[in-house]
Amino acid sequence: MDLGIAGKVALVTASSQGLGRKIAHGLAAEGVNLVLFSRSAEKLNAVAREIEQQHKVRVIAVPGDMCVAADVDRLVDTLKREFGGPDIFILNTGRPPNPMRALLDETDEARWNDGYQVQLWAAIQVSGKVVPLMLDRGWGRIIAITSASVKQPMQKHGISTIFRAGVTAYMKHLANEIGSTGVTVNCLCPGSINTVHRGSADRTPEENAARLKILPLGRLGAQEELTGVVSFFASVHSGFITGASLQVDGGMVASLY
Ligand SMILES: NC(=O)c1ccc[n+]([C@@H]2O[C@H](COP(=O)([O-])OP(=O)(O)OC[C@H]3O[C@@H](n4cnc5c(N)ncnc54)[C@H](OP(=O)(O)O)[C@@H]3O)[C@@H](O)[C@H]2O)c1
């Protein structure tokens, strides 16, 4: 299926490794030019070069922190100067503080502030500055990567669920406010996707068995099983979906909706 997005421009935040990097590869494979944004310049530049070589699209790496206003302003300047703005905005963020804890053990204010900054403020700040660049283009896709825990809270995930629920609410408001411009806004909610951090290698055998037990598919998801869905939501074929949150979680969410 032709996704109809070759030649468009996508911003992918938090893209120097992991799911952000894979999502960028998936879009580049469809002929999408990219702007990548993450803190570590060396890693981000390496990802940009590898994507350019593999997919023959234009890739600009902008090293910076989603929580730092001056860095986001620099990102916006680059988007304006090089492309006029993005057509597609993949709002990926960093991970919550580690290790995850039960809520009543989560008493450290610094961890709450960190969770808020990295997951919610980063999303609000980047959206608030980037989305205005998308509104006059007549077409656009905004896709926020949240977590399946916003639909079914998982053990020891409170510090993530609480702020990601905030991102979900922000995106729903945004979908309502900007729908008439032709820009759709949706959330994709991963759960148990096999990344460096979520792989079976960093858990005890008991933890792995318990995790697989709550997944009807009985296995972790491959990263491509998320990135393919991202590319579909970024495509011309998803045009009548906005304000939605779709879990990509091997069936973990047990409710009807
Ligand atoms: N795997 C799953 O099943 C699953 C489930 C639910 C949610 N998620 C969420 O999906 C997201 C991606 O997961 P992942 O496994 O790919 O994470 P990861 O490997 O830790 O990668 C996180 C990325 O975020 C960037 N980053 C962190 N803080 C940043 C900041 N302040 N400004 C700009 N970039 C920042 C990092 O790059 P720099 O260090 O270079 O900045 C890195 O590229 C995370 O939010 C994770 O919680 C994943």
C-alpha cells in the first residue's frame, strides 16, 4: 500500500535510540524527510547519517533537550528555515525515572519533578512551539507515543501513567481545537514492546513469566510492530481518525474499549 507521504517532512523527537530511532527509519523507508531531536549530539548525528545512507532522504539532526526552552526554539528555527515546518510530528519522549516503584514508595520529590518534566512538560513545551508551524499547511499528522498503562494501569507504573494521562488529555484537546486545519492528532500506546529496556534480558524469569501471562499474544512485541502502526497513522489513509488513543500491546488492555 502506498502511504502517500513520500517527500513530506517529519519531526521525530527523542530519536537518538530505541523506538524514536526505529520510527524515524520506518518513515524514511516511505520517502519522508526527517528532523531528529534528542540531547546526545553524537548519537543523533550517527542515526541521521545511517538513515540518510539507507533510505536516501534528507535528515537534519538538531541536538537539544525537550525540557529546555532555548533548545526547542532552536529546533523551531531549523524547521522554519529548512522546511517551513513539519507535515508529520512524532512526539516521542524519554523514559520515566528508574527503577519504577509502587506509588506509596514514590516519595522523592525530585523523581516526581523529573517524571513531570520528561514526560509531560517536554510534550507540552515542544507541541506548543512546533504545532503552530503546522496549521497553515492544510494537512498534518501529530502522533504522540504514550503508554498502554493510560488504559490499564500496570504495577509500579504510577509515575508514568499519571503524566502520560496528562499527555493523552492534552492531545485530545488539541485534536478538538485544530481539527478544522486538516491536522489530525492521535496517541499510540505501546505496551511490552521489546526494546533494550523492555527486553526479557533485564527481568528475572519470574517477572518475565508474569509479564507474558497478561499478554493474550503470549510474547513481547517487535519494535517494527509499533513503527508500522506509526507509519500508518502518519499516512494519507488515516485521515478520518483524530482524538484517538490506540494501544499496541499484544492485547494486554482487558477492557472492551
Ligand atoms: N517499550 C515499551 O513497551 C513502552 C511502553 C510504554 C511506553 N514506552 C515509552 O516509549 C518511549 C520510548 O521508549 P524507548 O525504549 O525507545 O526509550 P529509550 O531507548 O530510553 O530512548 C529514549 C529516547 O529519548 C531521548 N530523550 C530522553 N530525554 C530527552 C529529553 N529531555 N529531550 C530530548 N530527548 C530525550 C533519548 O535520547 P538522548 O539521551 O540523546 O536525549 C532517547 O533517544 C519512552 O517514553 C517509553 O517510556 C515504551
